[in-house]
Amino acid sequence: MREYEELEDHESPSISFDFRGYLFKVLNLWKFVLICIGTALLIAYFINVRKQNVYKLDSLISVENDQNPFFTANTSISFNWGGTSGKVGKVMTALKTRTHNELVIDSLQYYIQYLKEGKYRKIDIYKKVPFEFIIDKSKFQVLNYPIGIRFLNAQEFEVFTTFEGNSAVAQKYGDKSKSSVDMPNGSFSKRFRNGDIINLPFLNGEIRVKPSRQIAPGVEYFIQFSNYDGVVNKYKNSIIVNTLGASSGSVLKLQLAGFNKDKIVDYLNATSAILRESELRRKNLYATNTIKFIDSSLAAVNNNLKDVTNEMNKFRSQNKVFDVSSEITQISQELRQFELEERAETSKLNYLDNLEVYLNTKTDYSNIAAPTSVGIEESNILRSVSKIVELAAERQNLEYTTKESSGLFKDLDRRISSEKNVLLETIDATKRSINGVIKALNSKIAALEAKLSELPEDEQQFLKIQRELDISQEAYDVYLAKRSEAAIVKAANISDITVIDEAKDIGGGLIGPNKSLNYMMGLMMGFFIPMLLIFVVFLLDNTIHGSDEIMRLSKIPILGLVGKYRYKNNLVAYEKPKSAVAESFRAIRSSLQFIFKNQNKGDKAHTMMVTSSVSGEGKTFTSINTATVYALSGKKTILVGLDLRKPKIFDDFDITNEQGVVNYLIGDNTLDNIITHTHIENLDIITSGPIPPNPSELLMSDRLSAMIATLKETYDVVILDTPPLGLVTDALELTQYVDATIFMVRLDYTKKGMLQLVNAKHRSGELKNVNYILNFYRHKNNSNYGYGYGYGYGYGYGYGVYGNSYHEKDDNSIIKKIKQFLKRI
């Protein structure tokens, strides 16, 4: 065989990923991948059957700018929000506020859960429970403990539960306060009759059986109380509010998801109803303030009317009735009209004075009454007051959702302040105008009173009381009319919120769990996780698994392949000559002949050494069996044990290691005395002998060179069993004596880095005529799925793999296959 040249640079390991090797690794572990997929699908199945169904329902509401049918310029007491577009945003914000959701939770009492034991968990039976718990909000209820209710008969029930510890957190739903309460540690049960008031440390209220429901004795139900704030936050964050579309910007779609469809329906409908009431109450704010103002004024006028009436009755009982002339009557009527006008203007002036003081001293401007309630028709004042009240209400609404430091408050305060300054200037100008009117009226009143002063004092007194009575009655009638007008406007107001489509359970609405997606995710996880694990193992794996890897990492040829074979000793070729392993060594023997012929040094004997990277790769096994097949072929063969540090070959031949190479090298014995004839014809061995303190120095001695020269003269084949090359350098000292070097590579054991060591030694000339033998080779029926990719024994020299009909069958029991599979995993 030709001398191999120095290896080129591409013999070094490639940094590119071996996708083909990875694919074959996956195919070889297809059972592991299949098990992972099956396990993942099984997990997905249990997740699907244990998860609760999730439903989503919706309702539609519209936000319109509905004007009061009685709204006129003279009855400007309805609260106007200023357009639909801004109103939609405010309604969407209101629906997500904590205040609004607290009202809904309080109305539905969703902090109480009615439960029943299900297959995998306690399930919510809202509206399906045959009783109702009337909670005592003034007392504490324990949180997050399921309290059992078991009906013993139609009249009696039992409260039972089990507590861990002597205390628990409880909440009083009246003021939402929480506290720690003492609990009965361990199991608890107590009987009650229907209608009894339950007064326990952890439960306070009354169980009231629904008349339309039948009680099944022995059935267990559970009541569980939840933290009020937590329930409110849950629904506040869960409700989804969106506009229906660009063409229907004033229509809102309310959506809510949950496990119980009845709860979803009730919550959506309750939130719409409470929103509708809140918006109507807010819309009536202006009218309500006006009615309060008119009621206070009406009460004062009524008291004055009573006083004047009593005064007139008293005067008439004490004096005779006067017959006033028509001229005097006319003057008195004119005077009454002027006084009535003067009082109306004075009322306007008082309203403006009070309004001015209110604007300068208050910060909440939402309680201003309508100026029209006192007859002020100044458009600028009407507009400014309406705008200020609107902005004040908007600021109140913003307080529920926005921090006080937000820039939105600053913007609103700036707009309120600007509008207030304009209003104060308008009030000042209007007051000057009213004062001028009052001064003119007082002049006219004084002139008419001068004419009446000529009458007798009794008649003057009578006319004065009569005018006061008429004025009070007319003022009373005016305020009463305005009060009726305001009440009509308030009663005629309609909410800007209209429910278009109520939430209703009509079937469907199921949105989860997505069972198909879970199975798909399980399938993907079951596939990709083992693929990733195999990838990581493959990436981090530094061992050699097949002949293709050797071909990729090194140009040194493969001399032969030796399969794995379990036997009691290393004498397989001798004791099992028909086995596949024995045949593989005969193939190796044939391949060696090509190497020796190419050497053609004229020596009588052919010498070879067998080495490896580390211990355990089959170096001794190969040495013994190679020597055996040579001996069985008629060649006089000797096997020399030169692994002085860890001698092995003597055990298989039932001989001792007392005398060997070491004894000869130190001059303690002759060569003839250390040679042992074995029971195998033509095969002799020399054991290594006792372990010396200086094995490397002994192998470098001239006596070893002389010993090998003598053996070459006596034998046809000399085989040296040397130490591992990767551990010590002893083997390199022996290469000068051999014609061929066999380097053992054990698949799934030898590290790839060791081949680089061999490559380096080969390039430097320290190793010559080196060849690999692959030990523990596994040949697959389908060559595309194995590590060897179809290479047979005697690879590179025309020797194929022998069929089973030529060999004794190896042990392929089921147990062995399982162990091999688990080992590969």
C-alpha cells in the first residue's frame, strides 16, 4: 500500500453543521420523538378536558344627543353635553371607571359565588342554585373559603367547612372594610332551620329558599365570598368597549368574557341600565339645581304671602271697609305694577350678587341654578352659566379615571377660569343695567306714593297692604309656575343612552379553550422539543458515531470494521470462528496483506502495532483476535504485550504475568524463557510482566530493539499490543519497529479530538502506515439510517458484509434491544 502523504488542511474538523448526521440521528431516535409527541398530545387532552369553557357575549348601546321636547329659549334648564362625539368618549371612559363598576357589582352582588362540586373543580351555578343568601352587610364574611350548605330536608340545612388555622381575613361589605377574625380550627358543622339568622364568626346572613325550586336532600352547595375590590377590578379590566364602526360612531359594543353565561348577560345588562340612569341623573343636574333654588325662593314668598294675608285680615277686622274711588284705584294699580317690576329686578340683582360670590368663593360649580329661574334672559349669562356647569360636570367625571396631576385637569381648570372671568364681567355690566332700571322704577313709585299721601292714613294703610298682598300673590304664582315648568322639563328629560340590543344567551359564544389549537401546540411541542434536545445533544456530542465522520475528519484510511459481540473472553476468533466478528478479523487480515506487500522490505516477518487514544477502545481485543486469525491461517505469530502500565493479555490465555517483557528488558530473564506457547496452534505470546517504575525508559532501550529483531527472524507475524497513544507517548517509540500501525476507534466512545492528534502525528512523520479499525460498529438494515452509511468489513478494499447465513447469530434478545435503545436515548 502506498505511503500516505501529509494530510491537507481540510482534514481538520469542519465548522459547518453536519445536517445529514443530525438527520440520521433523528431518524435513529424516531421512537423517542414518537413517545414525546404522544406524551404532548396526552397532556393537551387532559388540559382540554380540565379547562372550563370560556364564553364571550355582547350588547349594543347608542349614545345620542337627545334634546328635551320641552326645551325652549325660555326654559333653558336642561343640561346639554355639547355634541355626540365628545359624549361617546365620555361614556366609554365612564364604563371603565371604578365608580361605575362598583355600582354594578353592588347591584348584582357578584362578590358572592354559588358553587357546586364538579368533576375537576367547583363550578359556578349562578342562577341555578335553589336558594339565595341574604347577606348581612354590617357583619364580616370570611374571604376565599368555600362554605358548604347541605340540605338535610325541606326545612333544615347544615353549614359545614374546614378551616386551616385559627384566623382568616374577612370583609364587611357595608363599608368594604377588612379584618382578621377568629376561626374554629379544623372541621366545622352546624344545623339551621330555614329562615334562621346565621350568626357565625365567618358567615352572617340568612338562607332563603327560592319558592320555585325543589330542594334535593343531601346535595351539597358552596358559598364563597371574594374580596370586593378584587371583583371590581376583575370586571373593570375585563369589559371591552368599542365603537361599532366609522359609520356608526355613536353606537358602542360592550363585550365581556367569562365562564358563566348568565353572569355575563346580567353584568352587561346591568352596566347598561346603571349607565343610562347615571347619564340621565347627570343630564338633570342643571334642572335639579334650579328646582332646589326655586323651592327655597317659593318657601320664602309663601311665608311672606301668609304674613301679608294675616295683616290684611287683621286690618279689616279692626277698620271699616273703604270705598276707594276709581282714580285712586288706578293709581294704586300702577304703583303695584311698578313695585312688582322693582321686586323682579331686585330678585335678579340678588341672584347675580349671590352668583358672583359663589364664583369667587367656591371651586365646585356644578350646583348653579338656571338664571331663567329669576327671569334673567341675558344670553351671554345663560350661555356662560351652562358652559361652566358642563365643564364642572366633566371635571367630576374625569376625577374617577385620571390622577389630579394630569394635564387634562389643568386644561379644564383653565377653560373654567376663562369662562368664569367672562361671566363675572357680564354679571358686573348686567348689575349696572339692573340698578339703573331699579332707580327709574323707584322714581316712578315715589311719584305715585306722593299722590296717595293726600288720602287719609287709614286708606293709605289699606292700599299699601292690598298692594303687598297682590304682589306677594303674583310672585308666588310666578315661582309656582317656574317650579312646575322646571319639573316638567326634568320629567321630560330622556337619557342619551339607549339600549339597542340587550345581552342574551341564545347559545354559542364559546371562545375557549381552543381545543384544536391545544392539540396543535401539543403536536408542535412534542415534535420540536425532542428535536431541540437531539440538536443540543448532537451539537455538544464530541464522540465518533460512524465511518463518515472519520472520513470527514481524517484522510487516514479505514482498514476494517469490527461489530459488537458479547462473549466471556477475547478469544472470539478462536472459539467462535463462524461469528461475524471472527469474519471481520479475517477481512482485516486480508487488508493487511495489501499493506505488507506494498512495504516489500525483504524482511521475513511482518510487524504491526495496535494502539488507541484511551483505554477501553478494544486495543487488546483486536490484538488478540488479529494474532489468532494469523495463527489459524498457518502463520507463525507472536503477540507481544508492551502496555507496561496496564497489562491485560495474559488473562484470556490462563497464564500469569510474573515473567514478561519487563524481565527481559532489565536483564532478569532470557527471551526464550518469557515466550509462552498458547493452546492455539502457531500462536505464542509475551506478556508485559510486572509493572515497572520507568516504562518509557525501558521501551527506549536497545534490548527492546534486539528483542524485536530476534522475533522477526523467528516468526512470520509480530503484533505489538501498545499503550494508548492519547494517554502516554510510549506507542510513538515503537513505531520505528513496525510495518503497519492500527489505531482503534470505538464508535460512540472515541472523541473526535483524538483523530486530530493522530492527524498531527501523521503529518509530523511520527506515525507511518497508520490505519483505522472501527470497533463496536453497528450495521443497519437500511443503510440510510445507520451511522456507518452502509460500509462493510474491509472497507476500501472490496470486502462486503457477510450475511447472517454465514455467521453464528448474535444475541438479539428483546431485553438487549431495549437496553440499547435506552442507552442511545
